Amino acid sequence: MEALRTSIKQGWERLTQGIVVFLAARGVTPNQVSFAGLFVTIASAPLFAQGWLSLGAWIFAAGSVTDSIDGALARRTGTNSEVGAFLDSTFDRIGEAVALAGVAVYLARNGSEFAVGAIVIALLGGSLTSYVRARAEALGIECTVGWISRTERVFIMGILLVVHLPEVMAYVLAFATCFTAGQRIVHVRNALANARSA
């Protein structure tokens, strides 16, 4: 799984290299890209809420693309900073949560109460996945294991919303995010146990 993610990431970086070069030549900063991505991602929420699922999915995907572009731009321009990395990861969580909230509104308006509950669980699972990694890294433990990271969550959302399967998306995300969080919890627990016994 990790090798596949690395391969996809490298391929995507090659694909977007032209955009990064274009932005760098015009003095666009990584933080400006991050802010733009956040606003575009948030713009998908009302579209989801009104039932424009395919259009919303494309808008959401466009905003999510900046997750790789801002980092590549920072590396190219030598402007990497802890503040930028913090804003980037924070904006990712905000954009994803707002977009899912828009989907939840649509589901609620159409009487899919259980799917709304699944959205809430998916948000919890996604947040817990990120929290466990952050907490593990604070303890000096690398924690990138698990079925799905944000990249996979965005992919699942985009594909299933484009084809108008919001209920399926909700249930898949709920299960996959919670399972991933569980995988990371077990990984950290084992790493701490091994460190104590070493």
C-alpha cells in the first residue's frame, strides 16, 4: 500500500510540475495556494447540499489538488515553513469536514438518516486517523500505516459522488476511516510495547 501511494504521489508531482513552475514564476506563495484551495473546497459544500453531487465532486477535487501543489511550490521556492505545513494540514481537515457536512445536509433532506450518522462516524474516523499519527509522531513513532489516508478519502468521495452514490460513500468512509484509525492505534501500542521491552 505504501509503495503504491509513493508511486502515485511521484506520478502526480510530475504531472503538476508545470503548474508549480508557472506559479513560482509569478510570485504566488504556497500559503496563497493553500487559502485558495480551502475556499474552493468549501465552495463544494452548498453544491452537495443542493444535490449537485457531480459538480460538487469536481469542485471538491479541484480544491483538494492544492494539497500537493502548495507543498511542491514551497520546496521549489525554498519557502518551506512550519507555519505553512500547519496551515496546510489544518485547511485539509476543514475543507474535508465542510464538504462532508454538505453531503450530510443532502442526505438528511432526502431522509437518509443512517447515512447521515455514517458521515458523522466518517468524520470521527478521519479526525482520529490524523490525531493518532500526530500523537505518535510527538512520541517519536512513525505512523503512516493503514488502509486510507486523506488522499484515499478524497478519491473515494470524488468517485462515489460523481456517480451519485452518496449513501455508499458515507458507509465506505465510515468503515474505512475507523478501521484505519484502529490500525494506527494498534501500531502505536505495539511500538510503545516493543520500546519498553527493548
